[in-house]
Amino acid sequence: MLFEEISLSKSIQRAVYEEGYITLTPIQEQSIPVILEGKDIIGCAQTGTGKTGAFAIPVIHQLHRKVGSSKKHKVIRALVVAPTRELAVQIGESFDKYGKYTNLVQLTIFGGVSQIPQVSQLDRGIDILVATPGRLLDLHKQGFIDLTQIDTLILDEADQMLDMGFINDIKKIVKLVPNDRQTLLFSATMPMSIRELAEMFLKNPVKVEVAPVSSTAENVEQRLYFVDKADKRQLLHHLITQENITDVLVFSRTKHGADNIVKALRKQGVAADAIHGDKSQNARQRVLESFKSKEVGVLVATDIAARGIDIDQLDYVINFDLPNIPETYVHRIGRTGRAGNNGVAISFCGKDELPYWKDIKKLIKVDVTEIKDHPYPWNGNAESDKPQSNSNRSGGAHKSRKSDASKKNKKRWY
């Protein structure tokens, strides 16, 4: 479906058209009409499918129609709660882009920085508030935030918020907003805990699910390397230098591990940096900007920090450590091959991670190509447990996809 086929205000259509978006993604096509009807929704879709646009566009339309060109002091009408600072910033930027020809005012707040500028803007009045749970509750407790006029509550990346222990904060926030609100819950996965959360806070929600969480994008080439744990850093450097890999997001299981990977790469002359929860907000933003501007070619991240990274043309993803949750693998590799581009997802598997890989195989049901021709093979005797070297579109021939990954297809709207 084309964006112009949806009945939205001309100011919003103009803003989206200027962003170059033409075609709605499946999650947007299914969600936007439901949201415009005022219904609650549970949306499940993988990273990079356009979830932010799926709720930002209709919410802006509803508020613009309600508020119009009113000169009255603005009150908060829409609240978006996100688990990380990076994701909150990304969402806020989307609201700014799509609503730039309306008179709506958006503010993004998060911890780790001074609250003074945030409080100043709150005093002047805003229509849309994007917030992380901690800073939101803190400023409300201080009396700077009034949530009694909320029309729409959006909980984004709900599964991650639960994983990060925000369930009690979410319950507190829901009690602060009106009961007759519209609630939109979006999540990358839909475990039982999310369903229970939906039953608590949503009223007869419409369920929208696009691409099962077990599916991996067809335009992502997947490769697997069995490698001893002690040799992973050497293998990473080997691949980066031999295949001239840049624009790569490397996943580490821990913050300490991410820092160690960066140190090892820098010693070997590779421009790398890490992003994780121990870094200040300003430091994290600087790292992201350096990566986006290509001053740094290798970004090492933990799963939580990576949730807020929004990069359309990311050629490579490398799982330095395999995740112990199979669905996380799908979300990680979904960071590449976005907006119709091709991408490459590389995974390192140590002996201790073999159970994780077996669980991932069961979930994705794809024969991933095992690359045996490398300098640091796994010297174990579990050959029967290893996947076969079957080639498929999600795990093609062992060669650099750099040129293919950088090609742009027709840009979709998301």
C-alpha cells in the first residue's frame, strides 16, 4: 500500500513525502488504520520493520486534528515510554520529522543528563512526551509532569522493558494516566509475560503480528564459524581485515566483553568503539555519531544498548557471543539487510555455546552455511552436532557482500 492512499492530514503527508518514504511496511499497513479508529493494539514485529512510524504517524494525526492551531498552553496528550535513552531519542526524532508541519511540540526526556533543560521545556508546554521510565517517574514525583490529560499511552519495546526490570515502573506509570486512554503496546517478541501485561493494561486490543519472530530476512546472508573461545578476537580481526569489513555491528554478551573487544581491535589498528550502559549519555551519542559518520567502522554493543541504534544501511552484523535466547539472534541479525538492502550476519560459536546454537537452529529452521576454511577452527569432536554446509539465500557463498549490501533498492516508507 502507498502512503498517499491513507487518509491523513496534508501536513503529515508532506513531511513523510519529504523523507522519501513511499510504501508502507506491513506493520504500518496493519496498525495505522486500527490506531486511527481509536482501538488499543498489540503490535509484534522485528527490528527494522517500521514500528515507530506505525504508531507515530497516526498519533500525530489524531493530536493535530484535536489540538489544531490552538494558542492555549499545551498539555501532554501522548506519552511514549521506551526502555533505553537511545531508543527514546530515536522515537523523539521520528515524531519531530513526521510532525514538523504541525504545531505539535515533542520532548524527549531520559536520565544521565541534567534535568534543567527538560523541566524548562515542560514548563513551556508540550503535546508529546517520550521518556524512559526512571526519569519520567522522577520528574513526576517532583511535580514537573502532569499525566492526567493523556489520550494515548504507547509502550515501545515492551519485552525489553520487562527484561530490564521495569515492570513495577510500568505499573506506576499506568496508574498515573486516565483509564479512558488509548493504549498501544509494541514488542519485538510476544512471550507470556507480555500477554499478561496486555491483559492488565489494554482493553480488547487488536493483535497485529508481522513476520513470525522465528523468521530471518531472506536478503540476509548468514554464516557460522566454529571457533575456540580464546581465538574469537583473532578471528574477528582476520575477517575485518581480510574481507575489508566496515559498517559492522558486533554483539557482545557483556559490557566488560565489549570493552575488551574494542581494546584488542584498537591494538591491531582497527577503528572501533563500544556502546553499553556504563557509558554516559553524551559518550554514547558521540560513539553513535562517529559510527554513523564512518569515523569508526566497528561498533561493539550489548543487546540492551543496541535497541536504540537506528542505522538503515548496516552491511554486517557479527555475533561475537551467541545469545542464550534464540529470539535475540533474530533481532540481532535483523539490524542488517534493512530497507530492501542486502546484508551479512556472521556468528562465532565456541564449544560452550553449542547448546545456544542448537536452540537457534530449532527456531529459525534455516540451514546456515558453516565456514570451515578459516585460521581458527574449533578443534572439537562434535562434528555430528554441527550444521551442514548447505547454501541458501540466508546463508550463501563465502564471499564479501559489501558491494551488494550497499546497493539501495526502492526506498520503502518506514
